[in-house]
Amino acid sequence: MAEERTNVIKWDNAGPNDILWEYNQEYIRTGSLLIVNDWQWAVFVRDGQVLSVFEGGKHTLTTANIPILTKVYEKVLGFKEGAFKAKVIFISKKQFQGKWGVRAMCKVAEDYQAPIPLMANGEYLYRISDPTLVITQLVGGMKSYNTAAVTDFLKSFINEQITQQLSKQYYMDVYTGLEKASLTTKVSIEPDFANRGLELLNLKINSVQTEEKYQEDIYKFQQFRSGAGREWKQFEVMGQMADAIGESTGGAAMGTGMLLFPQMYQQLSQQQGAMQGGMMQQQQPVQQQPKIMCPFCGGVNDHPYKFCKECGQPAPGQAPPQQQYTQAAPAPTPAAPAAAPAAKKFNRCPYCGEDISALPKTPKFCPYCSEQLL
């Protein structure tokens, strides 16, 4: 049995994706030579307890570099120089790349709290930073120490961590900002990696999507969320209402349309007016004061008015004129020549005192008190 043992312990033929490797002998001779490459650690483990960790270089195994060894472990199995029982685990310091894929439930957006499924995938870059923690916290409970077991654990571990973090974010924030969401997720799960002796160097979200039946709802939400989308939707609704009003034969639909349609049109006009006000002011002439026709004589008056300036009749809704002026009329002034009747003009009504100087000519009757002026 002694001839089967070797005095040199090293990890040969390590592949680029190999994370760790367990030496195939449990009984180690004291005085054996341990060879550790610069990109490796060698960890001695017994009964789940880390005895010692060796950095790169050549090491002769004695009680000096493994102080926990005692004579209890010496002179077993017929070794004259003595031996002890322990596992030797070689761990790589290299960087490794892994892939992940998750399915989680999250809310669409801050102002759209409906939950939807989120399906995402990506990759991550990591390395082992603390071999002792890796042995005690990550692979300590495994039956064997090998790369496949570590890879399976990390795949399950990172999927669980990313699922928890993405479920706290909004779908639209992740979908429209993959870089920011990747960084947010990485920062959030870094402590969980560090607690297991791992350093998470990078994490990337490659793609995000949801089920097809939810995509149309999100599209409509985003369309309505934008200002142009809201206006387009309002125009669409107005068109549908107009069609319904045109096809309706009853008064109910017409009445509803007459109430709702102008309100919606007014809102759209206000929105468009804020953007087009400058151009409209340049293109349109200054509007004059609105006019209104007297229902008695057909004379045209400025709106609003109290009494028609042509016939003296009260405006619609105005009370009939009352004789409430008791002072005598002033002495009549000499009549103007018949050829120029427009020269006779009052700045104020001599009966009620209202200012009528803005009128282009003196009316026959005062538009305020209905007294005859001409």
C-alpha cells in the first residue's frame, strides 16, 4: 500500500473551466512536497474543518505549516515517516463566466401597478475570493468536491438572487434600461456572493420580454402615456362618437354627443393652442368686437348692448326702458345743415350721461337709456 502513495501533491491537467479539484488520496505523508501554481490555492480539510490554506509555490508538509497535526495521525498504514488523513482541495483563482435565465413576476410601471410575468436571461463573471468561505459556506455540504457540483450550485443560487431582485423592479424600467437594471441587480446581490467567498465581477441582462398576451396591453399603455398618444386616442374616440351620432336615430345619443363632443374638442383645442398660438397670432387678423342684430328693426349693435341704437327697443332679456330721468332736457342746439347731418355728434348721452364717443356716429337713440338723440 505504501508504494501506491506519492510524495508529490499537485493539480495537473487543469482545464480552462475547472473551478476546483480534489486530490485522490486521503492519507498524506508528512514531508510530502506540495506544488501549488500561482493561479491556485491548496486547502487541507478534515471533517469539514479547514486545516490550512497554501498559496502558490512549493511546500514541504510538516507540523510547522500544518500546526494542527499531532502524533495521533503519525505512523499509520505502515508509513515509517508518518502520515495523516486529510482532503486536499485545489481551488482556481481564475475568472469564470456563467449564464442565467429567470422568470419572475413584477409590476409594469410606477403608474401601472398590474403584475405581469418577466422573462430575462444574461451572463455573469465571477471568481473565488476567499477559499475558506468557499469550502465552509458553499461546497462544505457536498459529497464530493468538483467543478460540476459548484457550477450546479451557482446556477441555482444566482437564478434565485436575480429573480428576487428583478421582481422588485418595474418591467418598463428594466426593458428600456438594461444597463442600469444590470448594475442595480449586480449591486444588490454582491453581498450574497461575498458571504460565500465569491466576487461578482460583472452581471449583464441580455434580453427581457413578457408573454405575448401582455405585450399589446403594454403597447397601448405606452402609447397613451405619451402626449401625442393621448391626443391621437382622443381624436379616435371623437371620431367614433361622431359616427355613432350620425348613425343614431334617437335623441339620447344625440344629446350625449352634443354634451361630450364639444368638451373633448375644447380640451384638444386648448392643448393645440398652447403649441400653435404663436403661428395663429401671426396669420390671423385682430378680431373686432362681435355684433348682434336687433330682433325688432334688424339694426346691428355691438354685443352686449342694452337698447338698440336704431329703434331704441331693449335687447333680448333686457327690461323695458323706464322714464327715470326728471331733469329737463337742455335747450336745443341749432340744427346742423341738412347736407352734413354726421357733424352733429355727442360724446355723452345728455339724458343718462353714458359715454358714446367711441361710436362711429351719433345714433338715433341712446343704446343705454333709449332716449332719442337725433
